[in-house]
Amino acid sequence: MAMCPVLKSCLYNAVMLLRSVIGEFLIALREAFEAALIIAIAYSYVRKVGGHIYAKYLWYGSFLAMLSGLFAGIYVWILYGSLSRSTQLLFEFASAWTATTVLSSVIYWMTTKAPYLKQDIEQRVATYMSKGETVGLGVFAFIAVFREAVEMALFLTPFIIITPLFSFIGVTMGILAALVLAYVIFAIGVRLNIRRFFYMTAVLLILIAGGLAGYGAHEFVEYAEESGIELGW
């Protein structure tokens, strides 16, 4: 039975869209899931030990961090738009190589620390609760989420500069997928090998990091050409 032309066209467009936003999707999925994972572990521990009055401070810190991360991303975009053409090229080079460096360190950190993540988070939350430090718990949540938001903004800057619309679509899909994944794990109880998840996404992110490094090198060469700098080749 032949596939309906309309359905075939929709599937083709969906595949093309996914190919266009896969980098942004993976980065947003990884960073948003890491933030959601940390908060979910902390929240589950608070509920488990009966510290319900502390739970709201986790949400306060998380929401404040999300807003702060959004404003930070908007500021970077506005800053980029105010730069001259040659400075934009230099900015793209710097952001791409900075993103590559940080992304590589994040991959290494998560693949080595993932097995102990739950234990470390619960110990920190237990310390705050034992001392009655509600503000400290909120700050912990803020830092955990804001760090991932800043990393996401940094990693996505090169993509946003090239294709703003596709980047927005990819980021939105990635964040929604991360929230759904965190929900099915902690609310519904679906089991997931988190360590394996981070390993698998790390391999894909290494490829993305390589692409970012190549893009940054290209922008630096273009900047050098426009600035009259001889690179010696």
C-alpha cells in the first residue's frame, strides 16, 4: 500500500527538521536533563526524609535560575548584534572554542562523576537540612540550574548565530524531552541507566564539539582575512 503523499511529505519534513536541529536538541537535552536530574534527586530526598517545608526552596532557586539563565542568553544575543562585522567573527571564534573546551570538560566530569552523583547531592541536601539552612538549599538549587543554563547558552551561541529559528526549535524540543524524561524516571518510576545515558550522549556531544572547533577555526580564518592578518599559509 502506497504511503499517502501528504503523510510522506510530513515525515520527510520532520526528518529534515530533526537533522537541522539535532545539535541544539542534544545539547539542550543533556544540559536540561542534568539540571532536572539534580533537582529531582534533591526533591526526592527531601520528600523521603519528611522535610516538606524545604521543598519550596528548591523550586524558588530553580525558577530564579531559569529566569536568570534566560536573561543571560538574551544579553549575549543583544551583545553580539551590537558588534561590528569583524568583531562578530572574532566573537564567533571565541564562543565556539570556549564552548568546545567547556563541553569537553563537562563530558569528562559527567562520565567520571555520574556514578556518585546521587550520593553527593543527597549528602549536600542533608547537610543543609540538618543546619536548617533554607536559603542555602535555595542557593544550591539556583547554582545547579543556573550553571546548566549558562553552559547551554554558551554551547548554543554558535548555533544561534547561524540559524536562530532552528536553534529555538531544537532547544525547545530538547528541554521538553529532558523534562519528560526526568518525569517518567522520578514520578512514574521508569528505570533508566543514567550512567549509560550520559556515556551515549557524551559520544554524540564529542562529535558536536569537533564540529564547533571546526566552525571556530573557520571564523578565525575569515576574521584574519578581513583584518589583513597573514596566517602563513
